[in-house]
Amino acid sequence: MTQPREILEAALKLDPTERAAIAGEILESLSESAYGKLSPAWEDEIQRRLRDAEAGHAELIPAERVFAEVEGELQARRAPR
């Protein structure tokens, strides 16, 4: 059986459009999961963002970059003044 980490590593090797499509499908599968049903407004927003990503109109930022920026911001806030 394939482990979640292996699936994630394989997905991260895909081009951004393919990753966006997979992410959209995964998010859609969660809409009626243990997290509860998403509101129609969120469903619409997810679909809009997915369409933008698939059309190449969205700036896709790698998670590593986002996490690094957040970590840098947190470290700056924790630094003594």
C-alpha cells in the first residue's frame, strides 16, 4: 500500500497545473467529510481558484517558500527588541 508521504512526494513532482487539479479534487472530497460541509461561498471560491490555476492566471507559490517566509516572520517577531 502506498503511504501518504510517498503520494505527496510524487504529487510535488508534477507541474503546477496538475498539482492544482489534484488539490482541487482533494479539497472537493473534503467538502462532506469529517470537517463538515463547506459553505456554497467556499465551494465557489475553491472552484474559481482552481479555474484560475488551470488557466495559468494564478501565481502558484511553492509551499517551501511560504513556510520559509512564515518562519522568518515568526523569528523576527520573537527576536528581542
